[in-house]
Amino acid sequence: MKVAIVGAGVLGRLAALKLIAANHQVTLFEAQSFEHPQGAATISAGMISPLSEAVHAPAEVVQLGIHSRRLWPDSLRELRELDPDHHSVFFQKNGTLAISFSEEQDCLLGLYKKMHKLLPEHHSQIRMLYNQEVSSLEPDLERFETAIYLKEEGQICNRQFLAASTRALRQHARIIEHWPLQGNGSELQGQYDWVIDCRGAGAIKANTYAENPTQQLHSVRGETIRVQTRKVNLTRPVRIIQQRFHVYVVPKPDNIFVVGTTDLGDRGSRAITVRSSLDLLSAIYCLHPGFADAEILEVLGTQRIFYSDNQPKISQHENILCANGLSRQGWLLGPALVEEIFNRVTC
């Protein structure tokens, strides 16, 4: 079977890899550079945190994320087999910690109560930790007396995944880059058995089947800063819960930390602002003074695409499938959505 995939973000790459592993012919179209992607997949922190999303997303997204978390190990095994270098991609499920500064402890308690109300079937996965329980998990957070521990949440090193998938897809797929599809994909219909449209933000700029009068795509700015320091040692993602916005700090290999937030509510695609940069940097400095001497590697901003109901959607028009609206949940939901796409095109 011949399949065209439009868009080489998280979803497009995962779909291509799964189809290739099943011996289908894949052509991957990318509007920008395939070797050096600059979209949400590159900028994001790669968190796999379904329970944390419960306060922002519908219950269906949480369940889809839990299913996707189970699928990630198999997806990464397939990638390692297809990667000519056979490199492993960093992936962990050590949980997430949520903390608040002393003056905003009510925010942490409020989050705990809200998550218990929204996730009654997952109470065993949501624990409030006190004093030594916090420092035993993360010694560098010993000055925080309380924290919420979300067991089995995790993360993936997005940069390692992108590098490994670039090698694998270069070897096993046909890549057409710097090719921005302007229409709805109908020009590819006759050449391929299936066309899978995973354009993300590119779908907003074109008349696609991902958008119709009943479901409109919107964008919000996502912002991250990557820093590097040996003076801070965290072993799992940490969420800083505040009244105005939440900040996440995600440790990566090589003493790199991805710091970001998507709670600023600013729509558009402009670069990260001075104010939000200061907000993020002051938050991590308050988290641990060792961040004061961290080297700033990158300051990045991009668009995250969502539907008004905050649920991603897979829609079909003849042999064109459109998957979009993942917002900040691409890494969380990718394998589960690709499983649905795969089942549709191979049934």
C-alpha cells in the first residue's frame, strides 16, 4: 500500500514509522526542513503526563493518554529496529512532582483536591508527600515540605526521538521537504492509496479537511527555554503550581532542562517575550538557586493548535485522513492516535 503523510511532526513521524514497520510504502511531505524541524515537536518538553492533563483536558483525552503511555515502549522498539544506528531513545516513567512556593500552598492543595475529584479511579496514582518523602524522591527539593506525586507519569527525550526518526525515515521512506501543501490534499489522492494530513499549524493556513464549519482550529503560543547546568539534579519532571500560571521543569540527558508553560493564554506565533522569559527564569531560580549559573541554550516559541473543545480529532474524506488539534499533547497522545490511524488505513 502506498501512503502519503503530510507533516513531519510527532504524529507524522510516528504514523510513518508504524506503516513502514508493517511493510507499506511511505512518502513523507514536509513544508520546512526535515533534518532540522522547528515546530512544536522540537520545542516541547516531551512530557507523557495523562493525569496532569486532567485539569486542562476532557476525560477522553486523559484515557487516551493513559493508553498511549502503554504504547510508547513498543513504538520506541520499532524505531530502534528501523534506525540504522539502532540508538535507544531516552524514555522514563518515574512520575511527576508538583510543588508550590510557600506563599502559594493553597494552589497546590487546590490542585490535589481537583485531581481527586476528576480522577476517582486513579487515587492510588495521586499522592500528597510531606517533608522527608519529598527529599527522598528529589534531594534537590529538600526545602519543599509538600508535593503531589503523580506515579508512572514520564517523559521522552524529544530531540533524541527526532534524530533517530530522521535517520530511520531517510533510510526507509521517500522524503520530500520544503514542500508546503496549500490545498486539502486532493491533488495527492490519485497517486496514493491513503493521504494522512498531520500538518498541525500548517492546516490553519490552508483549506483542509481538518477544519469545517462545526470544528475550527485555533492556535496558542507555546514557549520554552532550554538551559544546562551541573548544579541541579532532578530525576523527573517538576511542575511549579502558581496562581497566575504553571511552569514545568523537565530534566533531559546531558544536564539539560526544558522550562516552559502554555498557560499564558496568548494566541499567535510571535517569538517569546521578555516578560514570559523573566517569568520562566525567575520561577526556576526560586525552585533551585543552582539555576542562577545555568547556561541558556535556546529560547523558543511556536504555535500549538487546538479545537475549541480541547480534543484532538481524526476526520476522513474519502481516502484522506486529517489528524489535528493535539495542542501541547502531541507526545502524550501520539501513539494512541497513530494506532487509530493505522487501523483505519489497514482494515
